[in-house]
Amino acid sequence: MFLVVLLAALGWFLGYLKAPHFEDTKMFWIGFAACMFLVASVLILDFLYNSKAFNTSRKSRFQLGLLSVLVLLAASLPGIMTSRIDSKFRSQLETEQDRRKMEEAKRISSQMTGYMEGTGTLLARGDHDLSASNIRSLSDTTIDLVVAFNDQLSPYHIVTKDSITKAKYSPEKGQLLLQLAHRRMDSLSFAKIKSRTSFSSTYLPNANLDSTDLSGIDLSKSFMPYCSLISSVLDFANLSDVYLKGGDLISVTMHESYANRSDISHSDFTNSTIHKARLNGCNLSYSQFYGSTMTQCVVNHSLLVGAILKNCILVGTDFAVSDLSRVNLSHSNLESGRIVETSLNGATLLKLRLDSVEVSRNWGDIVQTIDACGIDDIKVNYQILKDNRTGRSYLSPY
């Protein structure tokens, strides 16, 4: 029984035997038969090897050894064939899935032609409302039509030049949002639209949304690389799981926004105002925050490798369990913040204010191993104080 279990485990490891319910394949019984054939062959050879018929001469032992090799090779052949068949099956399955995605994308794309015509009609009605209003507002009827139309735009796999997107997006939502933003309607009409419908899963790469009031908008799970959002308002916006790599966010405001698990690397936040934002699990590597105000934000479990946070106001911001390797924090103010279990190797910490900053309990040992510019000044100018009530450690200037 031990030998059977051992060889079955070996067969599963080599790919001959597939575990049912755990591995999505129809090859379980073929692999099972191959493994059992291998087990039976080993047991038969063991029986023959220990029988008296093959213990009489050296020639018989040589013949038995040769027979053993041949039998084991023959026993392994079904397993090898099973593995090849299974690999081919998986390859065909992936090809079939890609083909279906391609067909679905083309089918939905053809359907979207009618939607785009509807978009033109809807925008023409909106332009009529805006031109007839002294404050460029939309009528409640037009707002209802915009909300109903946007809710019908379902995301789908998009066919690019040489691949298909893994996630589902809606380019039509992106175009509708872009057209609404460029209409420059009054803020109340746009606010009604944003509060009543979602622009989640929007596909809008390289778009220009400069000076746009996007407060309260739901853009979660959207694909928006290299978008320009200069001087835009993103207060209370939902930007979670957004791909916004290389974005131009100079002078944006983000008050109590959510951008958890988003990729906003290589972006420019120069002179921006970010307050009480949630940026947990984000990729902010090599982003530029020069001169920005980033107060009381939560940036846990995030990547800020190589980011520039120079001359920033970071009062009360929580960088716990984040990677700040090679980050530039020179001349910034991190008072009352947190750098618990935060990596600072290779960082630039010149004239960084750390009054009342919470640190790891073993900060005294950690600070000796950190290789960062300006770390010696921190060792000299700050002492560790412990809160006996909570057990937390804080930095305090001497």
C-alpha cells in the first residue's frame, strides 16, 4: 500500500495522474491506469527478482535486469503519452478560450456600433439643453437618459493589436465619460450623473481629462494608462483596482478618495493635495510627489520604490508595511505618521521631520541596519519613546 501511494504521488507530480476536482481536466482515469500499470510492473519485477528461477546464474540476473529496464520503460510510456495528450488538451483548451473571447469581443463590438449612434443622439440632446440654459445645465429627462444609457454599456474582453485583454472593459463608457467631461456642463448636472451611475471598468487610455470635476465618480477596475488629469478634482472618487500607470496628475485634489490595489506607478502628482485617501496595496513606484500635501493618508502594503516625496507635507500619513526603498523624502514633514515595518534602504532622508512618528518596536536595532542617506542624522537627533499604555514606540527629538 505504501508503494502504491508513493507511485501514485509520483505519477501526480510528473503530470501523469490528475487529481479530480482540483485540476480541470478529463485525463484522470487515463493517468490512473498508467500509474497502476507502473505499480503492477514494479511489483511483478520484485516478485521475479526474489524467485529462485532467477537466482541461479549471473546470466539470468542480467536478463532480469534487462527485462526490468524494458518493462519500466514500457510502463512509463503510457504516462508520457498521457502527459503529452494532457498538454495538447490544455493548449487546445486555451486556444479555444481565446477564440471564444475573440468572437465575443467582435460580436459585442459590432453591437456597440448601434450604441455609438445612440451616444451621438444623446449628446446632441445634451448640447441642446446646454445651449438653452444660462448656466449650462442638463434637464432631468436628459440626465435620466444618460444614466439609463450608461447602465446598458457592459464591459467585455477587448481585442488589441496582438492580444485580448484578460479583464473586461467598456470603451463605450470611456467615450461617454470623455464627451460629458468636455461638455463643461454645470457641476450640479454632472454630479447627478456621477452619483446615479457607475463608470467602473472604463477603457480610456491616453485620455485628456484636465481640469475635470470627477468628485464622487466610480472608476474602479478601469484601464486608464497615461491619462492626463491635470488640475482635476478626484475628491471621494473610487479609483480602486485602476490601471493608471504613467498618469499626469499634477495639481489634482484627492480628498477621502479610494485607490486601493491600483497601479499608479511612474505618475506625476507634483503639487497635488491628497487628504485622508486610502492607497493600500498600491504600486506608486517611481511616481513624483514633489511639493505635494499628503496628509492623514493610509498607504499600507504599498510599493513606493524610487518615488520622489521631496518637500512634501506628509503629516499623519501611515506608510506601515510598505516598501520605500530608494525613495526621496528630503525636506519633508512626516510628523505623527507611521513607518512600522517599512523598508527605507537606499532612501534619501535629509532634513526629514519625524516628530511623534510611530516606528517598529525594535527600531533601535532596525535603524542600525538601514543604508540610507541622512540616517545618521536621525540616529543623532531622535530618541525612542514608548507608550506604556499601548506598547507602541515613537520618535521624539532630543
